[in-house]
Amino acid sequence: MAIEVNGKTIPTTDSGYLENYLDWDEDVASKLAEIEGIELTDKHWDVIKYLRDEYVNNGQNQPMERVVLKDMGKVWGSKPSSKDLYQLFPLAPTKQGTKIAGLPAVRRKGGY
């Protein structure tokens, strides 16, 4: 599978995750979000950039949902609820958010 972004073909897995996280940029994220049926807001971008930073700069860390909630609370000034994150990413914040962030699929079980 692959997606087309700005005239460039970017390979994806059968599940729609990028094969190489280095192929990601904001245009790619917008295309992935469009495929997922999500219109990106500033809060989406905060989560996406956070997930990328954790993966790229923190030993390929893919934080669980409760850690994302805690850290987004620091960014947003008040801790969001699980429901708040699921409103942003209805198919699981750490999984769907990770996909749009161009990162490999989360392999752990559970999500909280």
C-alpha cells in the first residue's frame, strides 16, 4: 500500500502506517488524517508532535494513554480526560494518533 502526497509516493503497511517514519512531514500527517476521517486541530497537532518527540527523541518510546493524558495536561494547562482524547482520535489516541504521527504501530496490549 502507499499514499500520494505532493507528487511523492510514500509506502505504508497494510494497516496504513508509514513503513519509514522518516517519510513523515505535516503534509503526510494531513493526508493520513484525511484517510482516517479526522480534521486536524491545534490539539491534534499537540498530541501528534508529542508522540513523534517521544518516539524520535526518547528511545522510540510509545507512551500509554495515561502518560499522554498527563503530559497533554502540562501542554494544555489542565489534564484532559480519556474522553477528550477519544474525541480527537476515536479509534484510540495512542494507536490512531501514532498512525497520523507516521510512527510504527503500537505493539503493546491494552491502551491505558
